[in-house]
Amino acid sequence: MSLQDKYQELISQANSAGVTNLQVREQDGVLYIDGGATAAVKDQLWDTYEKLDPEMRSADVVMNITVADGGGGGEQVYEVKSGDNLSKIAKNYPGVSWKEIFEANKDQIKDPNKIFPGQKLRIPG
């Protein structure tokens, strides 16, 4: 069973919810879902993912859904993968430092050296 089959409900929901620039690709045993949506749609997609993979134990989906805020660059969400640290994540986002990621996620990160796979971090726009 491919990951696209496993997560067909999630992909269908992204399509019907009108996620913009939707891109779905499977690579190295991980399903990547990228696009833009409202905050409400993004939350619905995460809820569906959690229903399909409780506690996200499979760690086989990376969703990068950018929320359009009508302003400049929207905030993005990054899902932590095994081996990540804030500095490594920041390198994926030019102009964003690990400190900015830490500040944007103080509600869930108490120690910048302690993040864990599956954690969803806000990346400031």
C-alpha cells in the first residue's frame, strides 16, 4: 500500500478544501503535502492526519501548509524529523534564525535543545 493510498482521505480533503498550489509527493518513505490554506483548513487537515495516524507514530507525513494572512510572508509550520535541531530547521528558511523559531514556539518549547519528532513548529514569516 502506498502512502498516497494510506492517506487518500487527507489528500482528498486537501483537494476539496481548496488548498492552493497543492503538491503531493512520496519520497524515501515519506509523503510530502505542500500548499497554502486558511488556518481553519490547515487545522482540519492536521486533525484528519491525527485520526489516520494517532499520535503520528508512523512519522511518514510531512505537511507544509502555509497560512495566507493577507500580509507579506505567511507563517509556516514545520514538522520536526528525527535528527533535527532548531539551527538545522532554520537553514531551510532563509532570513529566519533558530532564536526566532524558538521565540515563536515558546508555548511548546521550554528548552531550545529539546525538540522531538512529530512536533509542529511555527516558522515566522
